[in-house]
Amino acid sequence: MNRVILIQATIFLIFLLGCTHEPSLPPVKPVSSYKTVTPSCATCPTDLLCANVDDIVITTSTTFKACEPQPSGQGSFVMDPSFCYIWTPNGQQTDIVTTCIVACNGSICDSTYITIYPPMPVDTMPTGVPCKEDVIYFEKDVLPILNQSCAYTACHNTASAAEGVILDNYSKVISTGRVKPFNLSKSKIYEVITKNDPDDIMPPPPSPKLTTIQINIIAQWILQGAKNEMCDINSQPCNTVNISYATYIKPALASCTSCHRAGNAGGGINLDSYAGMKAAADNGRLYGSISWTPPYKTMPQGSAKLGDCTIKKIKSWIDAGAPNN
Ligand code: HEC
């Protein structure tokens, strides 16, 4: 009998001791417990995203608060009657928002971290927004470097994901490349591309180190906030006045000469000499092939079409009589 009372008293004491502690903020959870919320359109003024704190019993007495300063300027959280925190983007979200919510019921608290990625659906990409010269764009400037040097098979493409790092799309570059917008020294991706130790540097030897120019592009992008702004490269001003054969046409079409030179003149076309280029310009085949106009063969053979601006410049030179200028 006494023993039972003793055990009960001990349990009660432990219980009391447990209760004397102030409810404290729960420990930060591992990244795997982050909830990721992505707005579903590019301008989501009314898209409501509900971040439920589901590890705790939610009753009318549950309280919620943000455990980190709430992100400002891109939207805001409000509590709705069904006890979930609603993130309402204001349509201008360009940064990654990571925030933490604490829900408390009596002395029991739990936290949920959520990361909200800016929207990037391809079908709503703005067209006609000219690229600004002083802005580094993720898709236009950063992604090609990562695709060339990091995001391939056995390394950091989505399928391989070496060490969990995926560098072939914006949200994964931010999360797994551990990019801290505006902060170079806290951005893991910047740290590893600038390491000197061959054991730590990325890409690892024997792959060549990124060039200074490439490193600067990534650095500038992070310092500008590691945003995912879009611009339309085709709406850049395209100067088609006074196009020179020597300084523009010849270098712009230099890659064609691998198949169009003396001794290897595909289709009988030699683009390695002015005379040959002039002939193809005059008979319409040059413009027909690069503008992919039927019935001409599409050139460059087996490769992507030349850029719109390049094609316009070549056309302007042809229209001017394809001079040897
Ligand atoms: C990989 C080799 C290769 C490359 C690179 C290449 N071509 Fe061609 N091109 C050919 C071959 C082969 C033909 C003949 C195709 C045929 O007749 O089926 C041809 C045909 C043409 C023709 C004649 C088309 C027609 O329908 O009359 C033009 C003009 C031409 N190429 C221009 C270019 C230009 C300009 C470039 C670079 C922007 C280029 N080519 C790059 C292989 C190439």
C-alpha cells in the first residue's frame, strides 16, 4: 500500500517538476519537416495557402504566432477561423520566404516551418519584358552555367542528385544549393565554387574550376537577392543598322563553316568565303535556311535555330545587298 502511494507521489512530483518549466519554443526541426508551398500562378493576389500546424491538437484555445519575423513586402499571414495560418501573397513575391509558426495549446507548443517559393510556371512567363542590363537573371544567366558545369548525370541533375544537391531548377538551387539571398558568405553554393582545396572545390577536379566571369555572375545573382525574375531575351533592342560582313556576319556564321567549306560544302554551299556567302545571300537560300522557311532546309543542321536578333541582323545585311563591308 505504502509502496503504491510512494510511486504515485513520485509520478506526481515528476509531473509537477515537468509543469514548472515555462513552455519554451520547440527545437528547430530538421529541414525534412519543412512544408513547401508554391503559389500556383505568376501573379497570385488571391491564392491562399494554408499552413496547418498539424502536430498539435487544435482547439479554440490554440494560439498561433510567428516564431521568426514575418516576411514583409511580399504577402502576409493571417489566422483564419479554421485555425490555419493563411499566406496571402500580394502578387509581387520574388523572394523565397521561410518562416516558422508556433502553435501552443496550454503548455504544449509545436512549430512548423514553411518555405514558400516564388511562382515560376513556364506558361505564365512574362513576354515582352525586356532584360535589364544590370540585372543577373537566373534562367538566362545562372542556369546555363550550372547546367554546363554541375547539373549533369552522376552529379547534380534531378535524377542523380549527388549528396541531395540538385542544380537544374530554381527552387532546388535555392534549397539544396543553400543559397542565402543577398549573402555570399552564407551561401553554400558560392562557398564551394570558390574553394581552393581540391578536395572541397566544386566542380571537383579534373573538371575545370568555374571561370572568374562565371563565379562573378553567380555572386552578383546572390547579391541581387537570388531572385527568379524573368525577362524576354527577344524583346531586347536589336540593332540592325549597318551590319558589317567582316565584324558581324562572318563571326556569327563561323560555326556553319564546319559543314560549309571548300572540300566539305554541304548542299554545294561554301560559307567560308565572301563569294560563297554572297551567292547564298543573293539566291535566297541563306535567309530561307536560317529563318526555317519552307522549302529550304533548316539550318544550322541538327542544332537549335539562331536567335531572333541574329536572324534579323543577317536579313538586314542581305537586304542591303550583302556588301563586303
Ligand atoms: C552539321 C553540318 C551543317 C551545319 C553545322 C550547317 N549546315 Fe547548312 N547544310 C548542311 C548540309 C548537309 C546541307 C545540304 C542538305 C541537303 O541538301 O539535304 C546544308 C544546306 C544548307 C543550305 C542550303 C539549304 C537549301 O534548302 O537550299 C544553306 C543555305 C545552309 N546549309 C546554310 C547554313 C548555315 C547558314 C549554317 C549555320 C548557321 C549551316 N548551314 C550549318 C550541313 C550543315
